[in-house]
Amino acid sequence: MTITTRLKALLLGGTLFCTLTYAHVHPQTQTPAANAQVQAPSEVKIEFDGPLEPAFSTLSVSDAGGRVVSTAKSQVDVGDKRRLTVALPSLPPGKYTVHWVAVAADGHRTQGAYSFSIQ
């Protein structure tokens, strides 16, 4: 094996290791969407780009005053581990913020928030 071949193998191996080691999940679609003005939704749903760890991934919704309005527990869909949902009670018009924590199947954590408004 030449030095060039060894170097290429090391670089390729290192790249694959880094890609596999840092597998964070990120939102792909959000319903309601960020900054959307909608009729009162019955749930919030986020689809991520990879499978989630159900025990540690959460989704909650709070009102403009910071009070959590999502009284149900969020759930990772058993049929599609990339989907995280939380049911909502009937909500009045106003601005709401979705807070999410996504833990990938390999344990890496990401989090974020976005808002939507009910007309």
C-alpha cells in the first residue's frame, strides 16, 4: 500500500467517523409552520431529518405570557420515529411559541423554538 493510498484511507475513515459521531437531528417541516397565522390547530407536529429517542425528545407550546398551554405529553410517532407531536386543547386567538428538544437515536441533543399565531 502506497503512502498516498494510506493517506486517502485515513482521510475517508476520519470523515466517515466524524459524520457518524455527530448525527444531530434538525426539523424539516413544522405544522403549524413558523410565523404562520392559522385557525386553532388540534396539534403541533415537527418532522425531523432522523430518528428520535422517545424518552428524551419533547415538544411543548406556550402562550404569549409564557404559560405552557399544551397539557398533553408530547409523543414520538411509533410508525415514524422522525415525527414528534403534541395535542393541543382549544386555544383562543393569540401568539404561541413551540419549544422542542430533539434527541437523536445516538444521544445527540438539539433544541429550538418558533412561533405561530391563531387568528
